[in-house]
Amino acid sequence: MIKEIFNILKLKLYNKREMNRFIREFREKNLHNHTFPVSRFILENVSIGKATYGPIEVLDYGNKNAKVRIGNFCSIAANVKFLSGGGHNINTLSTYPFYAYFSQKEEENTTKGLISIGDDCWIGRDSIICSGCNIPQGCIIGAGSVVRGNFEPYSIIIGNPAICIKKRFVKEIIDILLDIDFSLIDKDFISHNFKNLYMPLDKNLALYFRDEIKSKYKL
């Protein structure tokens, strides 16, 4: 009994040390944003853009092909899970992972591919983003949604299974916004546009933002 307790405490200490090491490595890679990891995952398989903030929980289950790409200026709420790996075979006799429990061979879980999150996306609390999911620029994911598949830019997406219920803006404005490179937005642009950034967006304001960024970088 004492030996079992000792082994449990030893494992907890090891996991804590490994998590602390992983957090340091993660932050060294992500000095350009405000994210922090709440799980360990294959670090090189996850990329996160400028100024994005929030907790990062990637569940890859050790799958080397399970990748996540998150854009710039994204907002990620608490308890969001990126389910990039961990799939089971569904076209065989059983979905059970026989290798894991009845052999010495490592189980190979499946993935449906890259999870891609575009710039300026807001992912609500307790949402699950499944492998192979493409959430492009400007989308909003409602709290508690389970998201699979592909969506169009600036969609508002909710539910399980998640569906697009509306667009944030009319097509004319969306087309202008898609011409903005969010990676070029910097502190100088933000500090000079605080008031504009909090104004309801119309066509003229969208054009102003686009042209301001392009002129700044002579695009």
C-alpha cells in the first residue's frame, strides 16, 4: 500500500516537472502572443499567430500527423479543446484499440488532418474543435459547440453539430476584410486607431482599415 502511494506521488511529481518544462518551451516559441498551454502535446505540430490569447489544450494523443494552426489576433476562451488526434478506426471489426491493451505495439490513433483557425477568430468557452476542421478568418464559435468540417469566412457558428447561423457582415464588407493581412497590424496601428477599432464596422470603415494597413507597408 505504501509502495503504491509512493509510486503515485512519484508519477505526479514527474508529470509536474514535465509540464513545467513544456510550459517554458511553449512560451519561448510564442513570445509574439499571449497564449499558454494547459496540456502537453507535440510542440512542433502547433503554430499560433501574433497577439492571439487564451489557453491552448491540444489533444493529439501522440499522433505525429495531428497538427493545429491558429491565426493572428484570435480569442480563445477557457476549456476549448483542439481534438487533433485520438480517432479510432471505424471500418474494421471493432473500434477497440487492441494493440494498446493486448500487445507491446504502440497504438496508432487516427486524425482527419490539420485544424486550421484563421485570423480574428473567437472561440467560445467549452467548445471542441475536431481534426480536419477549417475555421477561416473572422469566424465566431459559440460556447459549447462541437465543430467539424469547413466553413466560410466571418461565419457565426454554434451547436452540436455546429452550423453557421449567420454571417457577421454582408458580402461586400467581408470581401474588403479578406484583403487585410492581420499579421501586419502592429502596436503603432492599434494605438492610433483605438477609437475606430471600437466603432461598428461599415463599408467606409472597412476600406479605411484596409487602405491604412496597405499604405503603411506600401502594399
